[in-house]
Amino acid sequence: MVENLGVQVYHDMAQGLRDVDVVLMLRLQHERMLGAALPSAQEYYKYYGLTAEKLERASPDAIVMHPGSMNRGIEIDSSVADGAHSVILSQVTFGIAVRMAVMSMLAGVKV
């Protein structure tokens, strides 16, 4: 179980966000969810979407991450994705560079 690794599991997003330094959102992959037991997009957003109000529970200098591409209004509110706490654009940009470097190393390409 993940708890054995020192991770605390929360089933209430508001409680889980309290005083955190980093909020890492994940992308819902609709293309892989045929037949999955998920609520409607509106219900998912209500319980699991990151809004400015929910983010207020985090540390004042918390950062928000998301691997992209974002489903705005479902996973994350645009005001949060584009807000002062967001490092999403940098995360995606640097992620591309890191993947390119790893692939170059694996392919034996000298840069």
C-alpha cells in the first residue's frame, strides 16, 4: 500500500490541499476511458477540479503543475492554469527538452 511509503492518502481534495507546497494535477485521458465509471465532467470538476478557491488551502507560495494538455474547466480552472502559482508552461517546455536529451543519449547522438 502507498501508505507504507510515507504517503498520506486523502479522499477529500480540500483536506488534501491544506498547506501543500506543490499541486500536481493530472490529465483525464478521455480517449482511454470508454466504459469507465466516471461522473459527468461537471461533477468531476466540482469534486476534483482545481479552482482558485481550493488552491487557497495550499501554502501561499505553492506551485501548480500539470503535464499538459489540460482539460480546462474539468481538471483545472483557467484562472489557476494561467495564474501566478502556475509553472505549467515551464514544466511542459522543460519536459520537452529533457525528453529530447534522453532520446539523444539513448540513440547515441552527440550534441
